[in-house]
Amino acid sequence: MTSLRKVLALFLAVLMTAGIFVLASCKEKEPDKGPVNEYGDRVGEYDFGGDEITLLARGGYSFVIPDELYSEALPNIYIAVYNRQKDIEKRFNVSMNMILGSMGDVLAKFGEAVSAGTNDYDIGAGHMKFDVVAATEGYMLNLKKLTNIDFDMDYWSQAYNDMWSYKNLQYWGTGDITSDYLEQLVGLYVNMDVFNQYHSDVDLGKLIDDGKWTMEKVEELAGAYYEDVNNDGIRNNGDGYGYVVHSRWEASSFAYGGGFTLTVKEGDKYKFSINSAENQAIYSKLYSLFNSDCYNYIDADSDLDPAGYYMFAPTRLSRMATLRDVPWEFSVVVMPKASEEDSYRSPTYDGVPCIGVISTLDTGRYDEIGAVLEGYASAGSKTTTPIFFENALQSNYSRNELTFKNLELIRSSVWIDWGFSWCSCINTDATTDAIDLLPGDSLAANHASVSTAQAEYESLFNTRINNLYNKLEELSKKEEAEAKASKK
């Protein structure tokens, strides 16, 4: 346990240094903003007179723990959430009221509230795939209107800021404000017992550090392992494989880690394009691995089965707890890249929480809601985020320096495609024509290339992308007109 304590202490020291947690692609801070305060942000002193703030949230317990549910017996992450909540309530003299929602509730319930003109909600924490479309429906407030929000700060995800910004608009943010963001990051789980049995001469950490952790290398290493675990003489789900996935999304994540893009930017706008030479090369690697003998696809979005056997399996960091009690050693590492010359990329699951504010919020509360959101994010970087990674390092499978270094690499290399970040605005609905699942869908259809998918979807998706831009442009011009009118 001595080495674990050293690794954990080092990791937490990295996270806590200056109260900064770098999520991805961080922008340099403007020098004229001045120093941060004792809380690690630039929010001034406020007293909002005990005002109640209502949050509608999927995964709401990463924001608010009601007093009646609080107990010191709760997992430490929930205790950290509760303590952060109480600190925010005390700092700004507010009361946090949480309404627990499900996927799509921000879109549905904010829409109902806006139409009815009621004040049922203030903040929404939605599911990206289902709720991001609420912005173009007019249900969300442009967050750039709020005072006290500083999206240049490192506790906001710069990768998502870039994708969700359009001219003078930004309706969503994410990052350290919720540990659910961290849970949606994708890594590659490695059964170290199996790996070391078949590759005792391979230093996996050095392979990654030297930039040689590529898609082709993963296929090579995975290809060494197949075992008829259940001794029935046939290849089935009860056997051991070199590479296992449990859903189309996990299949797609192999491509996204390699840099597979759904959209490309031409001028100042994106368009649907998956037929580039780079994508074709990435998809050919994906297709090769997933049609090899070492690969098994279990069509169920289930947790990694501790009773199963595999060398590699991609999945979200949220599933760490499911492997704590397995009898073998596990590590989690960054997804492989397309080539040695490329950079590592950490894809995210489509359930990334999108944080926004209802469009009908009274202008007199812009200071309050902005202060609370910024306070939550800055406090999260020093409380819930370190606890999340502390839990990861204390898991049975990750008591090693390899996982420590790769968690840092995963969190600092978050990558997101523009079309993926706006997926529910481009899909017909949240379950069909799923743009975010295209690589996995193509595999399911056994396409040998992405050319057929490009031909099938190009007109459809580009039409929807244009519709998305038209709506954003309309909202942008409306904001400009309102700003001019307010100055008269």
C-alpha cells in the first residue's frame, strides 16, 4: 500500500496545485482579469438573501444531496458533493433545490415551462444526446448573458466550449461542475494478468509514453489471445477474447480515439463528411480489428462482466466500480491513436452532461445564477474531481502507476467532434439515424468502408446541419437586436 499512497498523493497534488484542473485544450487566460480569489475563481461577494435555486438534473446527485438523504455512510463522492453544496449555499446565501430528472427531461420540461410561462426551473443539467437540442428550440438562455461566468477558466471543458459556441452564443457548458463529466470519458481497460501472460516482454507504459500505442499495435497484441473458457468447443460469449465491446458506442469509440471525424469545417461552418482519406484509413483499422478472431461483440450496453475474460475492453470511466472486486489486476489506459505521428485523443460518451439555464430566467437573477454556476465549477475542481480520481486510484484494478499516468493523459486529451456534440440537433430523433454511432452502425452492417454511409447520409445530415446553423444564426441576430435595443 506504500506505493499506492505515494501515487495517490502525487496525483492529488497535481489536481490541487493552485486549485486548477486542466480538462482539455485550455486557453491562456487574459492577463487583465486579475488574480483569482480564495475560492479559485473571480466571483465577487454576494448575498442573495436565501433565494431558492431549482436545478433539474439527470444524475442530479452529482450536484445536490437533499438533507433527508444525507448520511456519513454515503460513498465519499456523495459526501464531497453534499459538502460542496453546503459551501455554495453558505457562500452566496442561497438554497439549492434539486429535481431528479432522466434523459430528455431538460428538453421536455423546460419546453413545457417556457410555453406555460412558469418559473419551475432555473438550471438544467441534461444528457447531451437527448437535451442539447433544447438550445435551438429556444428553451435555453445564452450563458454569455450571465455575469460571473468565465468560460476561459480551466474548470470548464474547453473542448466542449469550442464546439458549443457560435458567434455571440453559448447555451451549454460542462466540466468540473459535475463528476458525471469525468465518468463519461472513455478509456481502454486492460486485464493485466492476461496481458502479462501473453506479453511479458512488453512494457505497456513505455509503449504509450513512446507514442507507439496505435490501433494496429492493439490489434497485434489482442490477436495473441483467445481461450475457450467454458470448454464447449465453440466460440461464444463465455470465452476469452483479445478485444471485447458491449455496445455500438464502444465499437465507435475505437474509431474516435483514432481521430475519426463526422464533420469537417469549411470556412466558418461544419459539414457532414466521413469519407476523407484519414477516416478511410482509421475505419480500415477498425474494420480489421473487428473482423479478426480476437474480437467479440456482445450487443448489450452492460457493465464489464467480471466473470468474462478479455485482454482489452473500451468503456466509460463510470464503470470503474464494477471491477473493484475482480481477482485479477486491471489498468485503464488511453485509447490508441491512428499512427505514431498522431496525438492521443480521449473520446467521450454521448451522455456528457450539458449544463444550461432556462431562457425565461428573470434578468434580475443573472448575477445570482452565474455566480452559483461558476462557484460550483471552481469548487468542483478542488473537491469532487480529486475525490473521483482518488476513488479510481483506490480501485483494486488500478493500484499502479500506469493507471495514474493514463488517467492524467485521458483527462488532458479530451477530444470531441462538432457533429457529435450537436448530435440530437442533427438526428431525426435521439434513437434513429444516430450520427454519433455511425462507425459502430457501419460495422453492424458489415460495411467494408465508410463510402456507403457517406452516400446514404450526406444529403440528409447536411440538410439538418444547415437547419441547425439557420436556427443558430436566427438566435444570434435576435441577441444582437436585443443588445442594440437595450443601449438606446
